[in-house]
Amino acid sequence: MSFTPYIHFQGNCREAMTRYAEIFGAKLNIITYNDAPEGQTVPRSDRVMHSDILTETGSLLMASDFPEGMEGAPQAAVTISRIVDTEPEGRDVFGQLSEGGTVIVDYGPTYWSQGFGMLKDRFGTHWMVMVATDG
């Protein structure tokens, strides 16, 4: 059994998921509220009703925008953990995600991993990037 994060944005989901797809080399799918079939009771807009990215290794991240006028705190108390295979890959991913964001814990070696760091990206998503351990 696995769990798949589903995160929410306030109008910038398309921009965020497009950037994540670029960083992770993933395929991006987007459906807007305007794409819903006629007769559905959804508020019409260009905001993202559902999106997902799927990496070549099968990692999946899903997201949407809150409908226009709906309050909500994007990614409140949620952190996405991205485990990578090598320290250089971790440094690269961390660097890309942190562009325009806030570093919480600088990326570097720890007693449990060759590389680990935490950040809040420019879209408001919290990330932990770490190198996989040998076990």
C-alpha cells in the first residue's frame, strides 16, 4: 500500500505543477474547472480542478486549486518528501526547488543521510529532500 500526496493552491497550481514536472522530469496532466462537462455544479474558471505529475520511476504527486472564492490555506502543515539516489542529485533538486523560496534547513550531510535539506518553495509547498540510505 502507498500514499499519494494531494496538495492545494490558491490560483497558482498550474505554474507550480509545471515547474515540478520540469524539475522531476515528469509527465504533467491538467484539468481545469472549465473542462468539467456541462451540467456539473462546479464553478467555471481556468483554475486547476485536478493535476498530476508522474515520474519515470512511478512517483505521483497530485494537486488542484481551491475554487475561486473558496478559502483555504495551501499546504498547511504538509511537507512533501523527495528521496533521491545520489548527493549531487539531491543538491540539484534542492537548489531548483528553493529558487525564490525560503530555506528552512540548509542542504548538507547528516548522521542519517549523505544529503538532507528542508525548504518552503515560492508556491508555498514545504519540501524535504534527502539522499536514500543503504538501509
